[in-house]
Amino acid sequence: MTHSVEAADRPVSPLLIRRQTQGRIVNFWLVLIVIVGAAIAVADGLTRTPILDQQESWNGPLEYQPHLAALLFATGTFPLMIGYVRKARVSLNVGLFLWFVFCTVAYTKDFSYLRWPGAPLFVTDVVLLVLLASIFSLPRPHYRRTPMAVNLLLLLLLGAGVLAGARGFWGRRDTMLVLRDSALVVYPLYLFVGYHLFRSWISIKRLAVWFLLGAALASLNAIAWFVVAPGERRFIYYGIYILIALAGTVVAMASRLLRKRAGWIFAGTLCLGLMLANARSLFVSLAVLLFMGLFGSRVIRTKIRAAHLVATAVTVTMLLGTMAFVFLHTEAGRDFAERATEDLASGVLNSGEDANWQFRVSAWKEAWRRFEEYPMAGEGFGIPFTFEPSPLDNDPRPHNTFLTVLYKMGLSGLLPLLALLLYFFLTALRAVHCHSQKRCVVFLQIAILAQVALCIYGSANLLLESPFLASLFWVGSGVGLRMSKMLDLERSLREYSYGC
């Protein structure tokens, strides 16, 4: 994998196949960044208290006050990333984005709401502007352009958002609410970042490594917090990245892309993090992803791979059982397990009496009622989502990202969104089917699993509305489309070489 062909960066000519010029993924600077980040994450977890953390007061849209540890984490790792960029011989914009992914996965909301001093811009917005400027300021050959279908669908989605925003300003609605709702059509531009920034297999592998490291540090933060305050309901409030990292780790181990010793360390840490996230949607999604990743893939056709696959599944089961056994032999672990079991049973077996589930049902009904009033263009941006049965008055939104798009932008916004997702999945699945014998296709399979997990998560939570989720969701779509293009171009190179 370290000598992959940069097929997506070069014209289709066999004379241009060459070795990668980028340096090693793991170097001294990466190790130093992980050590510094782990120290901050663990110290943060050990000093958190229920009163200090996650008692979010509603001060208006875009007024969330992030935890101080997120600022320390970001400022402590950023200068070290510059050293990593020089050692790894990658561009500064790639290094900036790797730092952004690392911090976003580790600190999610707290990192994404770090405000640029003196301006109404957050770190997610600043990174998007810088990367788009660096990407589109340089001339792009024809073979590096985004597919026409993607450009057209994004343009339709953006047009629906501009119309919804214009209606919000025309109706003299709260300007900050209008700007906040505009995230639905602004963060899809991260798709261009993923598509144009990662143009080789080693760069995609590098991205996966930093994502995995961020998820591991998020788990360490939760474990440390559990040690000092075991009475909390959950210790990771957005555990979807933990789930994706765990599923990707298991698939990579089954495909022999990840060494066993490192794989089991990461798998154990992520399993603990997923348990401490204590979200019913994550547990259901995990079963779906593992089934799709392990038993729905064409890599199990050969006997050797099938045997390795079964061994990996059995070992993962034993690891989970051992960790659960040790966890339940502590008083704090037993208490937490009882609370988690009660929450799961309440949502699955007694959903009629579960407050969280009933709130979602009421919110979905309210969103559908608003859609029925304006089915084509939606109600527009800037109207708070409050309704009578809800005990909350802080504009919680429907907790279904697709319903949010539907009632705010109507069918004019939802149809391009669904078409764009359908285009991604069809393109990626076709590439997996056509190139199933290639070793690097596993990265594309993991990207598909990640997008499936995010879509399932978004059906019961905020996704496209949240900068720390929407940014990486659209990046995943762009990277997946880029990998599909790379696989097709590499096959064209081989066919051209044989023909000559």
C-alpha cells in the first residue's frame, strides 16, 4: 500500500506510474501528537464533573460554550502537526485537514464550536474556507474534476437552501437562526474537500489512521471520566465516530490490513468507548455494520479468507465477553450496566413509556405537519422548532436529519439530497463489485459502512445540521467517490498496458 499508483492524479498513461513520494504514515511527530493528545484527553476526563460538563444552557443559536480542554487539545496538537507535515512530506492543506479530522473525532461538538477570535466564524467554517480556497485556486485538469452529476445535484441542493434562506430574511426572522439553518447546504461543500484532497491510496490510509487515533483518544477521555464520575448516564455524547472506527478496525483486521496486536488494542479501547457512549441507536447500528462488513462482502469467497474472517469474529466476541466480565465485576461497572440495560429495554420493549422515544415521535409528527403546509419549498430557514407537547423550548429540531431537510426546504431540497446519496452508494457499490479482488478496495468498503452508519444515526439524531457530523459525513462521500474513480482509472491503466 505504501507504493500505490497515483492514478487519479496523472493522465492515463502507463509511463507515469511511479512510486509514492510521500513519507511514512507513522513517524516521531505522530507519536508525539498522540502522547500530547492522550495526556490532555485523560486529564480532561479525570477533572470533569457532572455540573461542569454537558449542562448546556440555551443562550441562543450558535452560542454553545465549548469545554476548555477542546481548546487545549487543538492548540497543543496544531504546531506539532506542522512538524508531521514536513516529516511526512505532505502539503500544508492536507496537514490542516488531518488535524481537523483528529480533533473533530476526539472532541466533536466542543472542538467544532471553537470560535474564530473577533468574527462569527467557527473552526469548521474556517477550515472549509481555507481548504476550498487552496483547492480551487489551483488549475485542475479535466481528469480531476468532480463528476458532473455530483455538481448538478449539489447545485440543486444549494439552490433550495438559498431559496429557504432568502425566505427567512424576507420574513424578518432571526438572522442567527437563518445562518444556523444554512449549515444544511453549506457543509455539503466538504464533499469537494474529500474528493480533491486525497488522491492516492497512501493519503487515504493516512486519513484513516488519524480518524482511528481521534476515536481512540475520545474513548480514553470517556474511560477517565467514568473513573471519577461513574454515575453519569453516558460519557460520550456523540459516539457515532467510535462505532465507525470499531467497525472499520474489525473489517481491516479481517482483511489483514491491520496488524493483530495493534488491532486488538484499538478494538478493546473502542469497545469500552462504545459501551460508555450508551446509545441504543449505536448498539443496533453496530450489529448491522458488522454483519454487512464481515459477512456481506465478497472477500469471503476464498477459504483462507473465510477462515480468517471466522477467527476474527470469534476473537472479537471473546474480547467483548472478557471486557464485559471484568467491567461487571466492579461496583461502578455493575451500576452503569444496569442503567444501560434499563435504557435499552425501555426503548425497545416499552417504547410507549420511554420519554426520549415519545419525544422523537412527537417531533417527527410536528415536522411532517410543517412539511404538509409547504410541500415543495418548505417553511424556510429561521423558524424555531417548538411545539406544544414538547417539554423543551430550545429549538431541538426533529432529531431526524432527513425530516429537517424536508420541512425546511421541502421536496426541492430533499430530492437532490437523496439523489446525491443514491449516486454515492451506487457508484461505490459498483466499484466494489468490479474490483473486489483488489486489496485496497477494503478502504472503499469501510467508507460505505461509515456512510451507512451515519445515515442510520441521522434518522434518529441531528446529522446534517451539526458541523462536527456534517463535515466528515460529506468528506466521506467525497473520499468514497474518489476511491471509486481511482479503481476505475487503475484498471484502465492496466488494460492500456496490456493492449500495448
